[in-house]
Amino acid sequence: MKLSDDSDLGYSTETIAPPGHTLGLCPQGMIWFKVVRVVTATEYGLQQMRQFWVQVPLPRDVDEVKQYLALVRKKEGRVSWMFLYLSELTPEHLGWFTQQDWENVQAWLSSARTIQSFRTALELCIRQHEANVRSPSPVAALDAWEDFAGDLTRC
């Protein structure tokens, strides 16, 4: 979606772990979600990006999935995190948007294509959840007693 400053606004599902991830199992009703935030981490006020995975409730509908979709912005060919999620797309967080930008945002969010992409993101969450709660595959026990033919050599 085009903004007044000639950049494009979009969102990323990279914050939702794909089915088959290596993060481990989740309890029933939970999924893995990547938090992406900027923090001021030094005495000099330098900002750093922090990313970490947490377990969050499985969204029940397309409105709930929006809290797990990271806003991204493309400007001059570069895509960058906005350190906000789609559910945080508000004038309080984005005061520099123009009235026209907000009108474009509303049209974008209500378009059939965008609504279908939210459904696809919700399906991704559901597939991840189904993979998360499956029992792990059985592995051979490493401490099983084995019979050896013949005597053991003395050390």
C-alpha cells in the first residue's frame, strides 16, 4: 500500500514460526511468535533491535491474527521493520501519517485481497499449532541393556 512519502506499507508473517520449526513443542492453545522491538540499551542512548521467540495464544479469527503480523515499510527498494504490529496501526503510533494515508490504510485493510491474506496468516498459525502439539517421535533409548557375545576385555 502506497504512503504519501512514496514508501510502501505492508506486513510480514516472519514473526509467526512456520510448521516444522525447531523451537520445540507448545502447550495446547499456544503458538511460537517472534517479538521484534527497538530498545535503548546503552548509556549513550543508542538503539538496538531485539528479537526473541515467545509462546502466545493461538488466534481465533482474522482480527486476532493481526497482533502477530509485523508492519514493514519499503522505501527506495529497502524493506525495514517498523517495530509495530498490525494491531498497533493507529494514529497514536504513526502520527506522521497524513489523512490520505489513513484513508488508504482503511481501504487496504478492508480489501478482499488483504482479508484473504489475513485468513492465510491465520491458517499458518493453525498449522503451526497442530505441529506444535503432536507427540514427538519415539527415539531409541540410549541406556537400554545390551547382551554382548563373549567376555568383556579387562582394562
